[in-house]
Amino acid sequence: MFKNYLSIALRLIQRQPGYAFINIVGLAVGMAAFFVITLFITDELSYDSHHENSDRLYRIAVEGTTRNGEMRTAMTAPSWGPELQDEIPELESVVRMRPPNQMWLVAKDNLKFFEKGFVFVDSTAFDVFSFDLVRGARESALAAPFSVVITESMAAKYFPGQDPIGKQLRLDNAFDFSVTGIIRDLPAQSHFKADFLASLTTLDTPIYGPQFLQQNLNFAMYTYALLSPGAKTAEVEGKIDEYIVRTVGPQLESVGAVLTSFLQPIESIHLESHLDNEILPNGSMGTVWSLSAIALFILLIACINYMNLATARSASRSREVGIRKVLGAERQQLIGQFLGESFILSFLAMLLAVGIVLLILPSFNSAAGTNLSLISGGMVAGAGIFLGAALVCGFVAGSYPAFFLSAFSPAVALKGGIVGMKGNGLLRKGLVVFQFGTSIALILATVVVFQQLSFTRDMDLGFDREQVLVVQLTDPSVRTLYPMFRDRVAEIPSVVSVTASSAAPGFFIQNRLVAPDDAPQDENSLLQGFATDFDFFTTLGIDTVAGRVHDKAHPSDSLGAFVINEAAVKEFGWGTNEVAIGRRLAFPGGNASGEIIGVIENFHAESLHEPLEPAIFTVLDPQTYLYVLIRVEAGSTRDAITEVESIWQSIYPAYIYQYSFLDEDVNRMYASDITLGRLFGGFSFLTILIACLGLFGLASFTAEQRTKEIGVRKVMGASESEIVFLLSKDFAKYVGIAFLLASPLAWIGMNKWLDTFNYRIEFGIGTIVLVGLGVLLVSLITVAYQTVKASLANPVDALKYE
Amino acid sequence: MIRLDKITKSYLHGFNRSFILRNISLDVQEGEFVSIMGPSGSGKSTLLHILGMLNEPSTGEYFFFDQPVHKISERKRTDLHREYIGFVFQAYHLIDDLTVYENLETPLLYKKVKGSERKSMVAEMLDRFNMVAKKDLFPSQLSGGQQQLVGVARALIMQPKLILADEPTGNLHTSHGEIVMDWFRKLNQEDGVTIIQVTHSEHWASYGKRVIELVDGRVERDELNPTQASAE
């Protein structure tokens, strides 16, 4: 029996290759999209689940209000961890972790690499996290200062063919660590990167300055806690809050801040935590949800193709149903046959889909910044999902013809008498409308994402981001020699100007509490703080609106002379820019204060998702500079890069030359938006492709069904163009209805997304109408081949056919 | 074998009910060879479909081997017709995508006959109808007459007690038609298979022993075939 069905299915493919092609390819493309998204989502959802006790493993985070508004940070103070563990019994184990600010230079003799995964951790790390120690002693590996445990791949990188245990690694050309253990590599699905675990006791030495580990109000440490089984998070949070009030309460009060703690389940961090100072850029639940929806829609659209084409062909299949019933087939057997056929097709489609996935995964990975692979971890689960999807698709796609066709009484079926059935046509139209509605919505979303992105790209940020080379000063000893580096770079003919700063657009910017001298006690404002070299504003092309900026000619400018932006003038409520000149500002708590010498135009140092912040600029000593900014003449960028590099090599032979372009750094702030745009773009292309495949097939069957009508009309004198119009009209109508249904939904959804930007486009009727017309055009071109063919046919042939 | 009692079949057309069959009462004994005649639209095919349980009457009673067909479940009806009835159609109604062999095999599959037995039954049929050489051809590769022989062979393969033939020779050349009708006669006389055929033509009707003529859904004439009667 099965062989009988199988041969029918295979012969149908042979006999109607076009039909089979549309079905299988459409379904395969849909499944491939579904598979890729499934891989992505499982990857996103699996973050940090590899820790054995992940269900009671939490990160301690802090939220609260200061006078300048709310703060929510993933970081805690260094002294908290051990003290909390001592006094709260529910904390089974606590570990502190300190990743690098940017990266560390790690060296083994002449092998030198910048490493982002060099983290300092307490020796309790092995109790809290599931690090798989393959060499070394769990208790002692991280006990002594300057010990480091490395991953297997780092062992292979720095000690190829050697035993690393007991050997030295040099950090930052200054600190020697001895390797005390080896762990297996961490899964990529971890919210922190750890290739080197260095003993936290090392930080008692002045890597981060003296007394670093005793600081109780410097949020510079990540603290994780393993709760004892059955412990209630709310109670623990309460006890941590008591601790905060008791230890740093008075200090907080003096700056008008109120802080409370909260525990973040470790598995939720990657998708749900969006605090300040996240270790790595996190994913978002929104992306997971919208991609899940897209995956289902694409799959559904592909299934609908199958249903549509199958029902369109039901006239020719119904005779077979009649015969089989006469020969003694029961309804269930016919249902089985149609479902079986559809399972065979969907299984073939699945095989093809796996091939497509292998083909498109690399481009998906580069678009989404992921590292997905078909042959990763959950192969069995993956195969299960694939087979499951094939079965569900086969069932959904085959169910309509199966249950619909098998229900006919044999006498009716034998006459092929269901051609004119109304219900069948209505459902088909509804499905087409659904397909095109989805396509239109997705395309609209893509267009809006790209419009917003190009808006952010082209928007005047208040500074000139082109032609600026950014060189990182990763290390204190590098920073010490900065003046020499600067002066030599300035001599390069193609270099317009050189400066340095503690912060640059696209990089992390520290906020400082600032208050005017005459302000009442405790009334501080939070300003973006920039420690800059001279020429900062000329290099970035930022205009001065009042007073003057720092100038080498005024020696006093490097001692307490401030430049602020217009937003800061507004923040302090000074009315006009001129009023600000000569006013004095101070950093509360510290002794630094100075006079405002100038006001500059606002510029966007952070992404346009963020509001424009007030900022303060002061010239400080080179140890505060992290980035050298070099403006280069247009056209000589390449030469400048190499010349700067050779200067770097001669001054800093021990350090790696790391540069980027300012415009790239700025664009990187929109990385997740760009990813979103690319994904939407790719998947909406697939959706419209599948929908058009289906439409093409449907158009051919409609033309076939209406052959007689077309023949009669032609005999009556209808012209070819009138026939084309007649046939296209229906399809245009479906697209029109789809457009009316989908565009309001897309409009609402995309406005929501745009609201996440502080500076956003308004998208109006124009965009929507353009997309609608575009889809209409594409669909008419799709059906054109069939309609023109039908209109050119000889009417005599058409009428003979009956 | 068959007893019809006051069978009617009607359809609603708007507010009008149009009758295809009116009060047909009929008995057919095992071993009969009946020809149903009548002009187009007289209800011949409908009557045949009702006899074959492909269609249900609007009112009236139908007994098949004393089973009340009008009352029993669809499943049971399928069993009855699987077991006892073979069909032959004017348009042959072979499955285009199956070979001759597979077409013959299909009813056996639905009857869940075992593989080895199936093979020998199909082989026997092919042999009987001299079609062994054609067993791997598709219907479209056969002439009309050959297709209809496959149709007859398919109807016979389940060894039915009753063959219902709806204008079996309607699409055939006369010479091919003769072959098919000779088969029917042979089956009727040698194997005792009951045959009810619908036909337009006096010539084909004359193969039957009994002729029923329908006009406007009524039995107009029901008599033994004079030529057949004299031949016996």
C-alpha cells in the first residue's frame, strides 16, 4: 500500500515537475529559514545553562536613584562579595569577577595577543560556576596572587606542544603570572568571556590602584552568588540591602542616592538584562520573539503554497478519489494517501532545506554576528526538530486536500464535479491574502529599519566622524609615552591634527558628578566626563559657541579650565551660553574645581537611542587618555595608517598597534539595529519569494481553469490585453486586500520600534504606499507569464478542450 | 440478490424538487444479465450508482443479499461493495499514474490481500486477458479497448458476484466493444457472475437476458430479451 502511494507521489513529481518544483523548493526555503531561526533561538536561549547549579546561581546587581535620575548597573563594589558571604547564611558561595576594561596584552615570550577574556576571579569560582578543571588543584589553583588558570585552547595558543603548568604568562608587559591549571573551553553561550582565570588576590597589588579590593562604593566588580537550595531571593535581597545601608548608607545619603540590590538569575542575563556595564552586548527577548514569529510565518506561507496548489489541482485529483472509492478505498485510506504524499514532499523539502541551511549559515552568521553550526551540540535534538517540522509541515500542507477531497461521494468525485465549489475558492483567496499580508508587513518593517539606519548614519551628529583614525592606548606605560607619540604623528604631512581623550564617540563614556560652586550642598548633576588633550574640538570638528576652548598658549588651561556643552548650560539653568563663561564648577567629594572657559555645540557621543547628555571637558594628564584621535587628509588615509604604525613600532615595540576609524566606531553602536535590518531584509526577501512561487503556480491553474471562459470571451471579441487585465485583476485584488490588512499592523509595530530611538524618522503614507505598489508590481510580474500565455492561446483550442 | 422497493432520487433546485428516479421497484436474481436502456437523462446512471452503493437514494429501500443497504453504516456498505461488486466505466477510470499491473493490484490492496496472493491473482488476470506483455505500461500508452479490458480485469480481480457496467462500450470501436461484451457474456454464462449494464444501444443491450427501459426516472419496460430467450 505504501509503495503504491510512494510511486504515485514520485510519478506526480515526474509528470508535473513545475508543480513539484514550486512545492518542494517553496517548502524547502521556508523550512531552511525556520531551521536557521530555530538554531539561532536555541542558541540564544541556552545561554549560561551549562552551569550545573544555574537554577540557584544569581548575579548581584544594583538599582537606585541619584539626583540625576535612575541608575541600574550590573556591577557592585569589590569589598561587598566576601562580606556578604560572611553575614548572609543563604549565600552558599560568592565569587567576584573582574574582566578587563578593554583587553589585556598577554605575552609568552614573543607570542603576544590582546585578550578580552582575561578575567580576575575569586578561588570560589570553581564552586559557583561549572568550570571543568582538567589540570591543577581546585582548592589552590586560584589561591595565590599571580596565578592563572587557562583554557585548553589558550594552552594550545600560547604553549603549543608544551605542558603549560608552572610556566609564565606576562600581562601588559609588566606582570608575570604562573599557570596553575587548565580548564575546558567555556561554551560560547556564556554572558561573559573567560579564557584566562587569574587569581583575584592579585588585585591586592596595584594593578587597579592601591586598596582596590577594599573599596566599598566603587562599582567596579561583578559579584555572583550561589544561593543555598530553597533560599528565597527576596529575603536575600533584603539582607543585601540592609548590608548596603549599614556599610555605605551615610556616604550614599551625602550624595542623595538611594540604592537597592536585586538578584538576576544567571540564565536570564543574556536575554533580559539590559543594565549599565554589561560585560558583553546581550541579546534581546524582543529579537527572539520577533524572529520566532517570522520563522512560523515563513513556514506557514510555504505550507499555504502547498495547500493552495493542491486544492487548485483538486479537480484533476478528484477523479482518482472517485476511482479509489469505487475500488473499495475507505476515507481514512484516502486521507492517509494524501497526507502520505505530502509527507514525502515535505521530507524531500527537508533534505533540500538542510542543504540550503548549510549554504546560508555562513552569511547568516556574518549578518547576525553569531557562530551557529548544524553540527553543534544538540545534534539529536536538532534532527528531532527538523523531522518534527517536516511532519508538521506535511500534515498542515496536506491536511486540506486530504480531508477536503476524500469527503466527496464517489459519484460526484468521478465527474470531477468540484471545479466550481465556492468554499474552496474562498479559502484559497484567504490564504493568498494572508501570504501577501505577511510579505507586505515584513517588507515594510525592513524598509523602516533601513530608513532609520540611514537616518542615523546621515544625521549630523555635531562632529565630523569621517577621516578620523582612532588608536587605542591600552596600557599605562603606553600612555606615559603619549606626548612623544603625538608629536611624531603630528609631523606626518597628511595628518591634520592629533589629540587624545579618555572617551570617544562609540566607546564607553564615564559620567561624573559635577556642581557649580555656588550651588546648594548636595545638588549635583551627572555629566559625561571627557579628559582630553588640546585640539580635541578642532580634530573632531566641533564648533565653539561661546568663550574659547583649551589652548596650549594658555598654560593655565591644563589646570582647572572647563569646557562644557550647550546641554550642560541648560542643565545648570544658566539661560545663555555667555553667562556660563567664568563660572566655577567642582567635582563633589574631590578637590578639583575650575573655571568654565568655553561652551561648545552639542554633539552625539552616544547612540541615537540615548538622549543627548550634558558633558564636561577638561585637559588632564596623559594617564587618563585611552584613545588617540588623528584627523587625516582625505585621500591619504592608507599612507597615514602605515606611517602612524611605523611610529608606533619605534616607540612601543612591545605593544600591538590597534586602530579603527571613528565612523566605524560610531556605526558599531547600531550593530544590533543593523543586524535586525539584515535579518528582516533577508527573511522578507524569502517570504516574498515563497509567496510569489505560490502565486505563479496558482496563476497557472487559474488560467487553466478559466481556459473555456477565455476562449468564449475571445470568440466574443475580447482583445488580448483585456484578457490579461481580466486575469490580473483578481490577483491585484488579493494583494490590495492584503495591503489594507497588513499595513496598519506594520505601522503600529514599527512605530513601537522607532520609539526606542531618541531621534527617529516619521514614516508616513508615502513609504507604505510605495511598498504596497512594489509588492503589487512584483506579484503582477509573477502572474504575467501565465496570463499572457492564456490570452495568446487560440480560442478554438480552448473550446475544443471541453 | 437485489431488491429495490420504491426508490426515488431527487435534488432541490431552488424551490423546485427535480426527480431523477421515481418509485423504482426492481428485483434482480443471481446470475442474471440485465441491460438498462433509456434516453439521456432518464436516470440510468443514477440507478446504477445506487445499485453500486456509490450514491444513496432519497427514499425507498434497497436490499442486497437481504441486507438493508439504506440502513447500514458507511463502513459496512464499503465492505459489501468491496466484497461483491465490480465496476466498469465508460471512461475506463484507470488511475493515470499507475501501471496496468498496479491498477489491477489496487483493489486487492484496499482489501488487504497478502503480497504473495496478490501477485498470483494479478498474474492470473493478466494471463487471462493476454496482457502480460503490457503490465508495465501506463493507461495513456494503451488503446481505448485495451484500457477497457484493464477496467474489466480490475473489476473481476476481486471475484465479485455482481458487475455493474456504465456504458462499458460507449467509447470503443465496435470491434473492441465486441471483445468486452464477449467477456461479459462468458463471465455470466461460465462463472455465473451477475451483470447489470447501462447502454444506449440496442445492439449492446441484446447481450443481456433481460432489458429494463427507463424513461424520465420510471421503469417503462422490463422484459426478457427475445433474442437471448430464443438463443437458449
